[in-house]
Amino acid sequence: MGEYSKALSSFERSLEIRKIALPPNHPDLATSYNNIGAMYSHMGEYSKALSSFERSLEIEKIALPPNHPDLATSYNNIGMVYYNMGDYSKALSSYERSLEIQKIALPPNHLDLAQSYNNIGAVYFHIGEHSKALSSLERSLEIRKIALPPNHPDFAQSYNNIGMVYDNMGEYSKALSSYERSLEIRKIALPPNHPGLAASYNNIGMVYDNMGEYSKALSSYERSLEIRKIALPPNHPGLAASYNNIASVYNNMGEYSKALSFYERSLEILRESVPSTHPHLNWKNIIAKHRGTKVLRSFTIRQQLAAIGCIILCCFSCIECVKISSCAKWNRTGVTIAGTGIAGSSAEQLHDPTGIFIHKKTNILYVADYGNKRIQTFDLNKLSTTGNTVASLTSNPHKVFVDDDSNGPTIYISLPLSDHIEKWVYGATSGVPIGDACFSCLGIWVDKEKNLYTVESSRFRVRKWSPQTNNSTVVAGRTDLNGSTPDRFGLPDGISVDETTGDIYVTDYINNRVQKWAKDSETGMTVAGSDFTSLSGPSCVIVDEETKTMYIVDRHNERVQRWLAGASSGDTVVGGTGRSNSSDQLNEPRHADFDSKGNLYVSDAWNHRVQMYTLIDNEPCRTSAEGLIVRPPNPADLPLGPYFQFITTDLEKMQWIGSILVCRHIGFDGPKIEFTADVKIDYDRDILYEDLFGMCAYRINLYIEIPPDEGEEKITWKTD
């Protein structure tokens, strides 16, 4: 019935009586503590559950033989509490101690052994030790095949758990086979509308979702939802998960109005079923608690709202959800989205992540995991912190770039120690070298024509390789000549290509600057940095093709800087508070990228993690300008202040006719202009462009009369 508080009260009353009637270490006292611990565990009060289970174990150690099955039960219960608390190392230790005792005390094919192997497999799954998890789960299945009838529900659990491991390993065909076998058994062993069937359909849907087979994923998710509508209360969180998953598929299919409808329904249920203090409303806790979970994928209310907002924006712009303002602000406290902060090789860990790339169409984060010689992916839609290895390499990767081909995303990887670029087509199990040899290859870029740009740091140049001609040309730098002059690099690293102009932006690591090379130019120009205080070891540059704003990873200053076009200095958007591992600090950041919502991601190499910084303010910049008008005989074409230039001058009448060009975001009112002068001034305003990349361009026409005897500097102007 689930009335755990009443049961707890009864068990505590029983314990009080037994304390009076029995010796202090009687086995029945251990039973009472065990029962109390079980109730606390059901209620989610794990510290109290742990205390009770440990007290039970203390008594059993005194009252029972060292290998009694009850001791195994106590170790198992303690392991379950640690598992629920997320302390997997202690959970594993307790589960293994339980198994040791069971191997001695029980027959070799006892079902308790099967459950222990299952539990151990679950821990290995959560810590990313997939091969060990698979071994334990398969041993559990072997025992059950001997001890149970052929269609027992426990088989369904085994096949389901094995499927989860294969799913996280990216072996989707094996995962699908296991999930379908689990479903077959549940169809026989369970009632037609049992929640277990809904879970199976949901898991099958998630595999198809991961495989990009969205129509099949949708069918499975919808069948899961049908069962949950019958089996669960109308506002059960499981329904919210189903609506959310269906919305995600519609979003991937580009059917944004349907996606929006299902996201909104999911959000309604969460609002009604989950209190504001519930941990599911904290997305960090979701990552920790449901790490790797395939049965329930529920988003927080905050995430649901963000997803809905993204869908609304995508209805108007299907290329990117958010155009980032040059005055945007991000939360300076980052959230670890990949890696644990400790170097390691498990699916949840990273070791010196260098390059990152976010594939906007799928919202998948690709990480060049340098120390582990692999490319890891993390699904940002599911907020899974368990990585999937999509490329196992023989050399350490530095940067990764993902491009779309007809079959799916294609991965390009720079391998500086092997002096080449590898190309991994979608679904491949190995990569092939592409282009010419790339000596100490760091940055890479692939343009719309599939031309490959490679940064060769040891030869101080950038080359462009054409797949059509199979030829390479040097497009920046001087081959084998380093230096600090405009035509040379000290050590080139990151690259960004402005495909609207063909301009190439390269971070010059040793010279502490970013160089822009115009298309077909033989020399570059410094557009950011040149000294240690402004930039120190820049390793990555991202260029907004509309505004030409640059976002630069300032490696040795532990920050990301924003440099506006033409600026002489930048402003720090994240980091810059010292080198450490706290959430607002970085330690040797190497690369950055934005997701479709405008959130900023940074590879924090020496903290072995990738940090996400949420976009919190994307208001457009408010423009303002002011200037000074100087009368003739100055040249008539003299630019006077920002956006200001006279176009004609009538010297006989001493009348100037000119104009001011002011650009203002379409969401704001037209500009107002003020003059300070003792002379006659008239002006009017007309609109040149109503919507030019989100900006409205106004021309303000001026008519100014200046008496011949007036001095030079008589008129000032200012716009709001």
C-alpha cells in the first residue's frame, strides 16, 4: 500500500519491545533494524536508512556465523543505500562483500547470486565501466536461465539492463535486440497495460531516437504513452517524460508546432505533480540522479521553458535558435556538462579535453579527449553526462570539426603528433587520412564547399585543401618562416573562417594576438591583442559573421574575451578570476563553442571538464553617438564623428547639406537627435532599410546655415 510512515511506526514500536525483552545482540533486533532501514530507504531518507542497516549488520556480526546469508543481505541493503545516494564506490564494495558471502553460503545458481551480479552490473554501468557491467549482467542472466522458467519477469529485467549498457556504448543494434527481447517477455508475463511494458517501448524509442530513425522512435514513444495513460495517474511524472520524448522527436523532425504542444503538456504535468522544492526541479540533480537512465528522461521546469522558447524561435529561424547580441551576458558561474573534474578514462570522465564542437542540428557536443585518444559525444538534449565514444584513435586529438554529409554528421579530427587529419564518416568504425600531410596540425575548419582549412603550427601557415582538385594552397602565413610581422605567425593555433567574406581569423598563440587574413591577401592584420595584458596565449577564436564580433579563448589568462569589430580591447565574458577548479574559474581553457540557444561551452583542459555558461541577457546593444561639426574650408567629404558625413556643401550660401546614418535594432524606436548651436538647423528623418539583419537603418538629413563671420567649432550633435 506504500504507507511507509505507518509501517515505520509499527517497526519502531516492535524494536522498543524487543530491546526490553531480548539480549542486546539478539538476531531479532537485527531484523527490526533491517525493517526500519527498509522503510527509511523507501521514504528516501537514506542517511537514516544507512544508520539502521549498519546497526543491523553490527548485531549480525556478533550473533551469526561469518558467512551467514543474513550478513550478505545486510551488505546488499547497505550497498543499495549507497547506490541511491550516488556513492558508487561504497555501493560496489558492499555489493561485492555480499556476493563473496553468497558464493560460500548459497548454491551456485541461487537467485540471490543473480541479483547480486545484477546490482554490481548496475554500479559499473553508472561509473562508465561498460565491459565490467556487461560481464556482471550477463552472469546474472545465465543464473536466471537455470533457476527460472523461460518467461519469468526477471529475464525482462536482465535483458533491459543489458540493453541499457549497449545503448550507452553506442552499440544500438545490440541494445535494440536486448530491449526487444525484454519486451517480448513482458508481453507474456505482464498484464497488457503494465508500466513495465511502457518502459520497454520507451527504451526502444530512445534507441531509434539515438539512431536518427525518428518515425520508429515516435511510434514506440506513442505506444509507451498510450500504456502510461491507462496505467498511471493523470499527472504522473512518467507521462511528462513521455510527452517530453515525443516533443524531442518532433523537434528533431522539424515539426516545431507539434513539438511545442507536447513540451507544453509535459510542463503542465510537471508543474502539477512535482513540488517546487523537489530535486527534479534542479537540473544538476537530474544529471546526478538519472545518470545513464533510459527509463525516465524528464526535464526540469526551467529546461522545459527553455526548450519551448527555443522551439518558438526556431519556427522563425530554422538555422539557429538564437542570434547572439554583441552586448549579450552569460552566467559567470559555469556548470560541468562533461567530465567529472578528475582525469580518467571512464565514459563519464575526460583527460585533458582540448577541442569541442557542438553540432547544432542534433545538439550533440563532440569533445576531443586528448589524453584518452578518443572523441566523445554528449547528448545535450538529454543532459547526459555519460559520454559515447564515436572515434577511438591511435594518436592524441587536438581539435574536432563536424560537418553534414548526405549520410549524417562527418567528423574531422586534427592529430598533431601524427601530422594528419582524419575523417570519420557517419557510422564508421575507423577514420581515413584526408588532405595533405599536416605538420603539428592544430586548428581545422571545413567550409560549405567542403574545402578543408588546416593550421600547421610547426610550419607557421594555414593551408586550404580542395577535395575537388586534391590540391592545397597556403592562405595565411609564410611557410617555415615565423615572426611577428603582419605576414607571419609565431605559432598559429585556432581558426575561424568568415564564409560571407572569405576572411580567415587565426589565433597567433606566441604573439598573443588574433590575425585576420582577407581573402587572397598575402598579409594579415591584427584584430585583437598583441600584448600579454590584452591576450596571453589565445587558442581559439569564434567570429560572428554578421557583427564580426570575436569570442577568443584567452588561455593563459583563464578566460573568454569578446572583442567587437574594430575595438582596441576586449571584455571578459566568462572566467578571468584566477586559475582553479571552482565553478567560476578555469584552468587552461583551450576551445569554446555556442549551442543553438546561445549558451557558451568551454573546454577546461586541466580541470578535465567542459563547462557550460548559460545565456542570461541577450538584449541588443543600445547605440549612441555624438560629434562636432566644423564649417568649411574643411573638405566636404570629411567624416565627422561616427556614422556622420556631409555629402554636399554650398559655399556661396554658407549652407551645409548633410546626413547622419544611424542603425537601431528593429525592436527600438527611431533615434532622436539634439543640436547645440546658435545657427539655424533643420532636419528630417527617413528609413533606408526597415530590416537589415535585424537592424533598421535611418538617414537623418541636415540643413544648416552658418553666417560668414562665425567661428570654426559651433555645432555639436548627439543621438540617443
